[in-house]
Amino acid sequence: MLPACVAVIVGEIVRYANPAAAKMLGLPSAADIVGQAALDFVHPLDRHRVLARLRRAENSNSTNPPTEMRMLDRQGRSVVVAMVSTHIEDAGQAGVLACFIDMSERAAMEERLRESDESFQRMMNNMQDVFYRTDENGATRYVCPAVSKILGYDATEIIGRPAADFYPDPAGRDALVAAIRQHGFVNDFPGQMRCKDGRIIDISISTQALFDEQGQFAGVEGIWRDITERKNLERRLQRMATHDDLTSIPNRRFILDHLDLALMRYRRKGQALSVMLLDLDHFKRINDTYGHKAGDGVLRRFAEVVEAQRREIDLFGRLGGEEFLLILEDADAGEASGVAERIRHAIEETLFDLGDGRIGRFTVSIGVATAEKRDRRVGDLLERADRALYAAKDAGRNRVCVKGLPPAKVIRPDS
């Protein structure tokens, strides 16, 4: 009645077999086994090993530990079994009592698992993205080989280390973990990582939380990918949309949008706000005399000089042609005029490279205006700055004219 297969073997001949053994081998009854040579039911490649175990149990009065072997059923198909054998006396003769358990299903399952594992490894080895898994403490427990192509670290250098070690800013990792704990998963979560050579790359993370049998947080697993090229392209496009191609400073749209926000802050907080319009004197003459290439060089150098002279909190942009705008928040007319004079003097003292070994000096006219309570749009403020600019030009150029200090005043250069 035992579900396990049992056989008594004496001198390599089966003297007894139970019904379970017959069923496993696909035989009608145990009688079809009794009297047969035991090794006839064993796969040829396993017979030498099985015979050695039978001899050992038969002659040493000992029990063989479990082993796996292949038997052959009536159709000649292999049946994987686990066998335990021990010494027995049968009618005064030394023999072997063998017990078998059909392991075919387990062997098939293991084969499926092996194939699944091989398939997983192939997939991991060929992935362009990085699959990873961390435990509840944030330590890396698995990372696929693709990580070496991206970060420069071999997987063995990463496994066991906290994932936070590879983040240039730990706060980025903290934000990711917080989002996962809150929602259970994240998709395309932005982040950054530091490569082995020190480079910082942009990544996109899609991952989910892992939980143990008690429902406790057990870590995360997911995929991240290198999106540095995409981010760089986005940054370039963003810069192209907001910055002037020639001078690399904010363009007309960006600087005017910023001024609109600054004026809103002024009306809300009452904090001082000033602007200045800057116009290179006789710029058309530069283009006509030295060519547009030289003119472009002058504009670039002009922007560099102004950038070096402005305050750190100021924003400088190009409105178009040779006209520029500088926004000075938290600056009244007096402070703004001081900055303007410093810029005017720096431009006057700058030597401009005109190409072919030619050097030139140029000047700038500047109109300054301060925000007033009646200003409702940027045009109101810029109109006063524009009038101040023309007053500076009418006064002989290379001047700073400040509107908002009644009466309007022209500050003449020191030189």
C-alpha cells in the first residue's frame, strides 16, 4: 500500500516489488518485475553507478544515501527517481532493500527553471537598460551586466553596496524611495548617477516596491536607463528657445518675460526695480567699415564685458541688433546708475578685436529707469528707459541718462 516504490534485490535479481513500482514502470503488476534483472530497469548510463551502490549495501551492511538515477519504463522512456538502498537478509541471503520516489516532475520543473534562468541571464546580458534589485536597507542585491557599459563599474563592484553611493546627490535617492513608499511604484522618475570616471549622467527610473510575506517593505526592483543624450538635447533646445545664438545671453522673449515677473513682484512687495537699455554707439558704422563678422565679434565681446560688470542677481539679455536690456531687482535709481556707469566705463576701456590684427575701441549709451506705482505693464517702464537712452545719445553718446531722478540727469564720463 506504500505510495513509494519498493523492491528487494538479491544477486541483482528482483525478488519482490510492490504495486507502486509496477505503476511507475508502466507494468500491469508487480509480478512483471519479480524475477527480472534489476539493472534491466536502469538507464544504461546509470547502471555502473547503481550496481556499485547495490554491491556496497549488499556487502557492507550499510545504507546508501539518497541519489538520483534514471530508470526505464515499459516504453523505454526515462523516469528520474530518487533511490535509497540498504542491506537486508532475505531467506538467509544478503540482499538490498531499495526504495524509489518518482522525481520526474521535479526534474522537469528544475529543467524548466534552468531554462528560465538561462533565458533570464541571456536577457540580462543583452539588455541596454539596467535591471536592479535592492533590499529594505537600500543595499544592491542584484544588478545586470549592462551597468558596466553605462557606469563603468563591474556588477560585482556594485552588489552589496548602498545604491545611494552612486547618486551625486543623496537627496535624489531619498526622493525616489519616498515616492516608491508612497505609491508603490514610479515610472520615468528623473534622477542622476555618478559614473566610475566621475561623470554625472541623467537617468530615468521605473521601479516598484517589494514586500515580504508579512507585507513589510523588503526593497525595490526595476529598470533604469541612461537618458543623458536626451536630456542634453532638451537642454540645448531649451537654451535655443531662451538664449540668443550669437551672444549666448537670454534672448528678447526670455528677458521680457523675466521683466514681467519682476514687475509683478515689485507691485506685490514694493521692492525697488530698475532697468537699463544699452545701445552700442555707431554700431552700423562698425558693420559697414569692418564687416558683419567683425560686428558679431564686437557684440559677443560687449556681452561678455557687461556680464562681468553686472551684479550677480541682475539679468542681462539681448533685445535685438545692438540693443540690450539689464534688469536690476532690489536696486533704486542711484544704485542702478552706479552699475550703469561702471559698465559704460568698462566698455570704453575695452579693446575689441576686429579681425586681421585690427583693434578698436567703442562706447555705449545707457538709459536707466526705475519702476513706479503707476506702471501696469513692462512697456511703461521700458518707454521711460528708452527716452533716457535717447537723451544719452542726444547728449553726445557714451553717456548714462537716468529717468526717475527728477529732473532727468545726464552723468558724463570721467574721462
